[in-house]
Amino acid sequence: MKNFSDLLATDLHLEVCVNNTVYSVGLSVPLDFAATDTVIVDGVEILPRYQYLAVDGRLTITEPFYQWYHRVSGQGWLLKPQ
């Protein structure tokens, strides 16, 4: 990547590994997992680490992943686009 235009042209996605099966999904795609799944998103363990956030046996992430992750992990706020 050489400049900001290159960044804008980059296809951004998340690498989601659910029970050792890897998927590529968009950054803003809602994520839904069974609370018993083993889930790693971009190298970050989500389940079982955040299993206590599951409701009715499901962990649903409706906001963009990194906004959700920074909030639940106590890392502070990320800027939201207007």
C-alpha cells in the first residue's frame, strides 16, 4: 500500500474461523454463532472467551466487528463513520 487511494481500493474483510472452518466475510456483516462454537476472528478468540455474552445459546454481533470487540474488551471507543 503506497497511499490513501490504495487503502480505499483494498477489499477489506474478516477472517472468521468457526470450529476449524475458515470463512471470509465483510467488515460490517452481522455475525451469529452458537455459544458452544469455537470462534476466532482475525486471530482474536471470541468463543469461548466471550461466551457469557451469549443469549439463548447464541452470540450475535450486530454492529461492525471491531466496534463490538473494542467495546466488550474494554479497549475504548472507535470512531464511527457519519
